[in-house]
Amino acid sequence: MRKRDLERRMRKLAKEYGVSVRSTEGGNHTKWHAGSEAMPVPRHSEVNERTAKGILEDWESILAEVAKEQEEQ
């Protein structure tokens, strides 16, 4: 999967959950932040499909947790 497609899906998920996100550049990864949680994304133009699937699953669970925390406040 192309990195930009993965990032597009990550932004779309964040929008669906109503969570604001930001990203920072690290050594070999871009870190996507939602609340106090961070998800590292490899900085390659192509990301392995299984890796991308795992990132999206983890990202969605992070977003669900952050959205729940925001509702409680």
C-alpha cells in the first residue's frame, strides 16, 4: 500500500471518530498522535499490506479510546 493511501485512511478514520490528530517526524517513522497516544508509521513510499492492516487496526483502537475519553470529559 502506498504511504499516502495509508495516511489518507488514517485521517479518514480520525475524522469518523471526531478526533483531532497531528504528526511528527522521527528517525525512520512518522508518529501520528491522537490524545496522549502515538502510532508510528514507517517512512517508506510503500508499506507492506500486512503492516498497513495492523497499523490501521491499532490506529482505530487508539481513536476509539481517545473518542471515549473525550466524551467522558
